[in-house]
Amino acid sequence: MLSTTGLPQGAVPKLERPGPLRDRVYEALLELITTRALQPGQHLVESELAGHLGVSRQPVREALQRLNTEGWVDLRPAQGAFVHEPTEEEADQLLTVRTLLEAEAARLAAANAGSAAVAALEELCAEGERAVAADDVDGAVAMNARLHAKIMELAGNKVLAELAAQVDRRVRWYYTPVARQRGRQSWVEHRELIAAIADRDEQRAIEAMRTHTEQTRKMYHERENRPR
């Protein structure tokens, strides 16, 4: 059973000063879970987490209760807290919803984006390609999130953006373990998507985004089904 001891050096984020301590601890723990510094199934020991974060156990306990309510952590009687292990069905449902949201965002971006916006997408894509070339998985995951967020921003639909924000962290959580396998191909798909947006071809943008997000969903399930 894994415990929180031995977190990777530099993995623990510094707590920002503003805001209630319990909220800052919650954000720090959620970031550690999302990036898989704390892995699915890992035992979360309050005293160890408090030591890593430089706080007392009370805000850690409050943060774990909130994370449990939101489905990131499982609190088991007489055993303690554990990072939630997503089921294949949970992942499939979330990634299916992501495809729907992202496809509409791509359509709206194609309808709205000007040359400056396209240039911004191309620069984000180039940064992602550089991360892949350097085998920087964390960098590639971060750039993937930024590029998709930019497309959502260009869509200009606040309700759509709010819905996407609700699933964004979980998408990063599911995407991280397949990022290396997706590798360069993911960014080839990004280039095709950006080209469709640049051409203001809404239908092509929809199809490019659907293909892209479905490939990620497919690879996630293939990973889950491979022998360990």
C-alpha cells in the first residue's frame, strides 16, 4: 500500500497566501491528485500531508472531506483516506461528455477566430510539440490543457466554458497516464484542428475535434485493459 511518504521532489505546490487555509490546502491536494503525484489508490495520511504542506492536520482533514464529497478521495471507515481509483465507466462517461463540449467549442472557434487567435493556437501547439520532443510529459499535458482552454475561450460561450471547466481537471487526470503514448500524434491532430479553425470550416473543426478526443478516450481504455 502506497502512502504519501516520498512524494517526488518539487511535487508539492507552495500554498498561496490569500484565502482561507482549508481552501489553499484543498487546491494543493487537488493539484497533486490531478498531476498524479498522488496516484489513484494511494493512502493519504493526514499527518504526512500536513508535514509536506507545512500546516496542521485540521485543514488537511477538512480538505480531504471536501475531496471525498467531490469524488477525488475515498474515505473508508477504519482505514482512512485514499485517492479515488476511477472506474472504466466513470472515465468513459466523462470523456464522452468532453467530446460533446469540445466539438461545439471547436465549431464556435472556427466561426469566431481571427488571425491573431489562430497564431496564438499555433504557438501553443508549437510549445506542446517541443515538450513532446523533449519527453516532457508534464509540459505536454499542461500545453494540451492550455490549447483546449484557448479554443474554449475563442468559442465565446460562457455557459459552455463553465461546463468545460467542471470537467477540465478530471480530463487532465485521465489524460496524464496516456500522454506519452499519444505523443506526437496528439499534436498532429491539434495541427489539423487549428487548420480547420483557420479556414473557418465549422464542420471540419467539429470532425477534427471529435477524432482527437475519441483517440484519447480509446487509448485510455486500451491502457486500462492491458495486462499489468
